[in-house]
Amino acid sequence: MQGYITADVVAKNWGISKRRVQVLCSEGRVEGAVKHGGVWAIPINAIKPEALRPGKKGE
């Protein structure tokens, strides 16, 4: 798929773990991410979501 990269590549670009990227995708916090088989396909231009801080949930 052109225009998409894997969670592994995104993790290196964003400086976080691959597992954290997968969790963000499954929570719907990475816009445009889709799962094909067992692999997340993330748009090249995806933006790292803001960290949720205590008190921000549900706002």
C-alpha cells in the first residue's frame, strides 16, 4: 500500500514503542490508521496524538 507505513517505522519516527503505536491506533487516536490482517497501516503524514493527562479524559 502506497502512502502508508508500519507501526515499526512510526515508532522510530515518533520516539515511542511499537506497542504504544499499536495501542494508539486501536483506540482510534491515529487518524487514518487501518488494520490489514494483523498489521497496522498508518498514513505517512500521520501526526502523533497528544498525550492524555489526568483530568483530560472526557473533556
